[in-house]
Amino acid sequence: MSYNELRKGRYSAPGQEYLITTVTSGRKHLFIDINSAKPIIRALEDTAVTDECCWLAWVLMPDHFHGLVALGDGSSLATVMHQFKGRSARSWNRRFGRSGALWQPNFHDRALRIDEDRRSVSRYLIGNPVRAGLVERVGDYPFWDAIWLDPLSG
């Protein structure tokens, strides 16, 4: 399915919260240590400041990213993701002296329903490294954050 086909029917609502998944180009395992994760984490912070969104929870896996994002009043999901992916790719490529795509061009999103418990969704999201067998406890995995949870309490 092409990127344009994935965008059909996508509606971005200001103030809406979305679960996001995006995958590295070629599903390469690129984010394996703090040096390789820092440009992505910095891009998340920059996107939140400049694009009027709030990353409620996120986890950076070796070959993909999951996030729970709340859009600001004037932002769109497409803009937030375009800025995040562009900033992270430029920074990552600069750090490692490479060029080309870091992420696949598409991403998956799902709007949260009003009655969904955001903390439960976040716990599920940040539990991905445990389910993937990367660590035994969430607190042992370094590349995640959630506004409601303390990384050391895992």
C-alpha cells in the first residue's frame, strides 16, 4: 500500500490524541545504544516545542517507534510526524555521516476514543520492550518516557 493510499480518509483533529507507529527504512535495527537513540529523543523534544503537541508516552525500539501524542490546537498529525521524522533523520544522518531515508515514508495512527484510559494505553505502549524479549522489566529499557510514569519504578 502506498503512502498516499494510507493517507486517504485520515483526518487530523486539533486536540485529539493518537497512537503512532513508524518503522525504520528497511526495518533496520538502528537504535541500539544511547548514541544512536539521542538524535531521535531530541527530535521528539523539538517537535513538542515547535509543533504544539505533547508526547504523552513513547518508546523507541531498535527498528521502530511507538508514541502517544496529543495534538495542539493549531497542529495536524501529518505536520507533527513530518517534522519529527525529518528532524530525527537529519540529526541521525549527521551524527553517523550518512544520508538517505531513516524512516519508511508512511506511519500508522489510531485516534484514541474519549473513554480510553490514557495511562493504560501508555503502560501497554512502553511495555513493548518486555513483550519483545529485550528486557525483563520496563525500567531496564532506557528509551521510553511517559508523563504519568517514573522510569525507575518499572
